[in-house]
Amino acid sequence: MTQVSPVRVAMIGCGGFARNHLRRMLPLPSFPLIPVVSEPSPAAYAELVRLLEEAGLPLPPNQPDLSKLLKDYSGQLDTAFIITPHACHHDQTVACLEARLDVLLEKPMTMNVREALSLIETRDRTGRTLMVAFPASLSARYRAAIALRQSGELGRLMGISGTLWEHWAPPNVGTWRMQPEISGGGYLFDAGAHLVNAVAELAGEEFAECAAWVDNTGRPVETRGTVMCRTTSGAFITMHFMGEAAHTVGADVHAFYSEATIHADAWGRRMAIQRCGEKTPTPLDPPDAPIPWEQFLAVRAGELPNPGPAENGLRVVRLWEAINASAAAGGKPVRV
């Protein structure tokens, strides 16, 4: 039997989200070799070292300077997993793609449309794999719903209603998520990217127009807002974002088609379908999809169409820019 060498990955960012991903990756036969990491915080690096040490794994050195890392480890890496503050995503991803690495990138993909188009151009020019880890896009339940939509079984899209809430703002006071120059926005842009992406997956068409109202609630970034959209086919979409909720986190998404209604959350943890004449929804519950890292490996190997292409990130920031423009104009509808 041919011995397959483990994929070599540079972990770019070692914070809490990165460590959560690694915990899910640890039991896998496909756990990668990590020759090096890049993390400016000594405390975050120490936490990553402790996690790997407890698992009995080699401890990678830390090179906070990404350009030096890519130069010093040229030929010793296959991929990069980028889990850093939003403002870092574009430049770090471009550097890794141009260093001939395939990239798995946390959401939201970029800060704006210009950066998103730049990543798509770099991906196409270098021929590398770029996958954005939107949970809904990578969810087996959302893929099942998308297949039903594409088959025509659901009928015509009439509208989508989505609500996302979380006790988000108070715990993030004093963190980079409250610094717009680093975060790119507040709750609507950070956690809200999940809801926008989920709605877009169920719609299967572009947003054409939107009107929006947002409020900072006295904080440096927006923490609550309401968005109304019209799609290219004329379907109506509403989204309500509440980052000042008194309890943890939740989401409800209802997609209304002429022949059925889809009931879901924003991450693909639950989903049900209710067809015409049915009194109660039926769970749409296929086997769970592999975790993002395994899907990324399958995409690299040509075994799976990319479920999280950069175009998903582009549609999120396109709507984000329209939301900002409408909110600045007092809720006046704007083209997306």
C-alpha cells in the first residue's frame, strides 16, 4: 500500500477559533503536519502549543512575520489555514496563494468588494484552491436543500425570512471585533455573514436591491439591524440581526417557495421541509458532512466540487456594502 504523506499546513492565526478547528481535526487520520505557525500574540501561541503538547504532537515554531515565513519555508508547505482578524484576510491570502499554497480561509472572506475581486483574480491567476469556511455552504443539510431547489421540486422562490441573535456585544467590548478598522464592521458583518450566506444559498440568485437600518447601540460598531432585499427574480427577503440579545446565540431561517417551505438555522445544524398540504415539517437530515478541513482536502484532491468558493465571500461583501450605503441614507433602497 502506498504511504500517503500528511498535508503540510501553516496555521496563520492561533486564537480561539483556530484552536477549536484543531480540536475537531485532532482525531482525524488526515491530521496535517504543522511545520510552522504565524501568530503575533505570545499568549495565543502558548495556548496552541499546550493543545498540541497534550495531544503528543510536535510543537511548531512561531514566525509572526508571514512574508519571512513563506520565504523561509518555501517548498516545505502545501497549504495555509487562515484564521485571523478580518482586516488581515486579503493580504495574507494573496501572499499564500502567490507562494503556491492552497488556502482554507475563515469567514467573512474580505473587508470589501475590491478585496474580494482581488482574491478571485489571484486564485484564478495562480490556479490554487481557495475555500471559505462558511458553515451553511459546507453543511450536508444545506446542500440537500440546494439540490431540491435546483431540481425544481420546491417551485418558485417567493421569499425568505431570517433572524440571527446572540449575546455578542458585551463579551466583545475591548476586543478587535469592536475596532472597525480591523473588524470591518460589527455584528451584521461578523456573525451576520453566516445568515447572509445561508439566505443566499437558499435563494440561489443574486440580491438586486436592499434597504437597511443599523444601530451601534452606543458601541464603536453596529450591533443590531434590519435588512430588506429584493432578488433578481423579485423574491422578497428580510433579515433581522440582534447582537445585544440577553442570551446566547440562535437563528431561524424560513425560505418560502411555491411548493414547499424550508425551516432551518444559519449553520446547517437543523433543517426541515414542509410541502404543500403537510401539517408539520419533515426533518431534512442527511449524514453529517465532513468538517471543513476534510472537505478542503477533498477539494484539493479533485474529489469534491468546492462548496465554499470565493464567489460566496464576494456576494456577502456586495450586500454588506449595499447595507452600509442604505443605512447611511436613512434606509433608502440601493442597488446591490
